[in-house]
Amino acid sequence: MAAMMAQAAALADILELRMDLAPGVPLEPLLRNRPCPVIVTNRPVREGGEYAGEESARIALLQQGVDLGAEFVDVELDSAARIRRGPRTRLIISHHDFARTPDHVEEVHRHLVQAGADIAKFAVKANDILDNLRVLRVLRHTKHPTIALCMGELGVASRILGRKYGNFLTFASLAAGRESAPGQLTAGELRGLYRYKKIGPDTALYGVIANPVAHSMSPAIQNAAFEALGLNAVYLPFKVEGDPAEFVRAFRELDAQGYSVTLPHKQEVIAAMDEVDDTVRQAGAMNTVVNRGGRLCGANTDIPAALGAIEAALGVEGSAPSRALKDRETLIIGAGGAARAVACGLMARGAYVLIANRTQERAVALAREISAQAAPMERVGSLRPQILINTTSVGMWPNVEESPVPAAVLRKGMIVFDAVYNPPETRLLREAKAAGCQCISGVEWFVRQAALQCEMWTGRPAPRAVMEQVVMARLGRG
Ligand code: NAP
């Protein structure tokens, strides 16, 4: 435990000694050799801890913490009156609810303050992303030193964002798998990925709205971009299980400056926008929210990002829409959301777009809707498009030996664009390279759409190289 304390002291300002997780470990030598301020906690089972012994022995250990001058002792609300105060110790009086965020969480806070807490602490389970708002509201409105957070996967935002609203501290684990409560991030993630120590009242809030969100690369990319630009901003993952429009409306009170929006919310979120741009009207889907002085504006950076990647391959990338794509024969494999975005962009540039899909009816329906053409998959082998775009998930990890088209289709000079980004070089791109095609990877598309978001939010050129490095490092780690 002493070795762990030394390790943790390099990452944290305060260490919590969870004595209930270390039965039989004597407190006195730990306190004598503490490398930084500590909280002594001895959590009983009824409050989510592991102490199951005699209550008097549990309280005695906490009292010992006070008597030995630990900086903080954490005692539960129902036991607070049993602790004798000491001159060097601040009492954290705490309440935990592992089942829910109570309806009147501000009353819970009031009871803790009235019980004489030097620092009032409550940790409650988030069952809905909106529970974070209720907990953050307490922090925003109190002047009393308070630790307030939501537990569980849905509560991650409160653990980070609390600092902006004056949270006295947040908890983090020493390593993944060593959390002392559900939803805890590691100290490394808090400090590195989210730059926790730099968060303050003026930090601008951004995030990604998705479900699931745990494996999203967007927080890593956008936080790295903000860091590279020297901006006081943080980008969080928001796991939205319900209606994304309701989430956006409710979170207006935190004045977020922008969101990325991804599966499955790209259509439903439109309802919460004050306005949307042409890209959203074209595609019927959006992936970006920009807060312009309180007006929420929806945009779709997937479309300009895909066009930018193709135009860069053609050597005509620039600010004015180029005519280089006019009448170019383009074959899109797939008829889902990615196909729709790419096809809409290409149609707007006057390209000749042919869509083929495993489920032929979907190709026909999409083609009809956007005035493109549909082709049966069986004909793909005999087509000679100038640009070939895979928008299916064929070839994606772990099925890396699959390709959406036979290698014989690939001809020298063709532009081949694969939406799949994991792995960065798919079998399709490998075969295309061997055939002398010009290749565009899904990573390029992904980074470009993220970079355009960053530019819309900040008004500054995005650090694309940094963003790409983050993606490649993540993919490299599997
Ligand atoms: P989606 O809406 O679910 O569409 C999936 C498409 O893939 C459909 O056309 C589907 O055909 C087809 N498909 C799936 N499995 C198939 C198989 N085994 N054989 C043949 N066709 C198959 O998904 P999406 O949002 O368009 O995304 C598609 C891919 O693009 C994903 O790999 C995604 O990661 C990637 N993507 C990348 C980026 C980027 O920034 N690089 C952006 C968006 C999407 P059916 O209609 O027959 O089911």
C-alpha cells in the first residue's frame, strides 16, 4: 500500500486511503510516511464499501485518522455525529447511492452541510445522461466546499466537468481495473486525455453524442487538437441512450460550444437545431453542432471531408468548389449512412454516381432519392469507374481478409477510397495500391471530418497532423 501511495502521489494532489479495501493494514505507518495529503475512508458495505465488521471498530479507525492529524477523514452522514473533531482534520461527510440519482439531490446536499461537513460529498448513480446536469447544478449553486459526482458509465461527464463548477476534487484510479467506484477514470486519463488540472470556470465545453461511446476516438483527437491549439477547452464523451434532441436541449444550460454527433443520432438530433446548413439538407443527417452565440447550428462535415479527400487526390483541393468531379464516373459500394453522405456530395459536384449494394432495393431507393443511378452487385465486376468508393463495413477488423470487390476491377489510375478506417490499410486498398490506383483511406476521411469540426468551432486551422497521429496511435494499439 505504501508503494501504491508513492506511485499515486506522482499523479494526484490528495490520496484516498480506502481502509475498507485493505483490512488489517495499520493506519499509523501509512500516515507517518504519507507523501502528500490523504483522505482516510473506511466505507461500510451499506454505503458501497467493503467493511463488514463491527461498526465501533470502523468508527475507531476513522477517529484514529482524526487523532493522527490526517488532512481529511470521510465519514458517512449517518455516522458523522460519532466522530470527535480534531484541529488538523477536515471532515468530509458523505452520502452514496449506487442505485439512482435521488429526485431532490439538492436536499441530500443540504443535509450534509447541516450535519457540519467541512466538505459535503455525494456520489450517486447516473441512470440517464441528464442526471449529470442535476448533480452539476448543485455544484454551480453552492458556495459550500462540495464533492459531487455521478457514478457509472453515464456519469463520466460529471467526474470531469465538475471541476469547471468548483468541485472540491474528483476521484481517479491508479490503473484501469482498479477503480474504487463505477465509472472512475484513471488518473492518467484525467490528466493526459482530459487535461483535468487546466479545467476552470472559463473552460469551453465540447463533446461527442453517441451510443455506444466508450470506444470513440473523438475525445482523444479533439482534446489533442485543443491542446495543440493552446485552447482552454475540453471535449467529453456523452453516452446518449435516449433522444439526442432532448439531450441537446437540456444541456443548453451548460452552454456547450459544440458537439460531434455520431451513430445512431445523426438524424434525430436535427430537431434540436435552430438552423442547419445545406450539407444537412442534402444528406438528411448531421454530425456537427456549432453554438453561434446561443444559436445551435447543424452541419455535416462528412460531406466536405469526403469531397476534400477526393479533390486532394485529383490535385484540385481548394476553397472554391472545383469542377474536376463533373461527369466523373463514380461507383459507390453500399447504401447506408456513409454512402448517402458521399453520394450527396458527389452529386452536388456533378459527378456521375452509380450505387451498388448487397441489398439491391436499398441501392435503388437511395439512387432514386438523390437522382443517382443504381447497379446490381453482380455487374460491379464489369464496370470501369474512374472513382471507386467502398462505404460498406466489408474489410473492417476483424474480417480484414475480405474485400467488397474482386481485385480485377481495380485499374491503374483509378481513385479508390475506402471508408473503413480500421485497419487503416484494408485489403481493398492494398490490392488497389498494387494495381497502381490512387488510394484514399478511411483514416483520411475520418481525420478530415474531425478537423473541419475543430475549425468550425475554433475558427482556426486544425492541427491535422496531430489529429492523424492520435488516430494512428489508437488504431496501432488495436
Ligand atoms: P450503415 O448505414 O449500417 O450501412 C452499412 C452498409 O454496409 C450497407 O450498405 C450494408 O449493406 C453494407 N454491408 C454491411 N455488411 C456487409 C457485408 N457483409 N457485405 C456486403 N455489404 C455489407 O453503416 P455506415 O454508417 O454507412 O458505415 C459503413 C462503413 O463506413 C463502416 O465501416 C463505417 O465505420 C465506415 N465509415 C467511415 C467513416 C470515416 O470517417 N472513415 C465515416 C462513416 C462511416 P445492406 O444494405 O445490404 O445491409
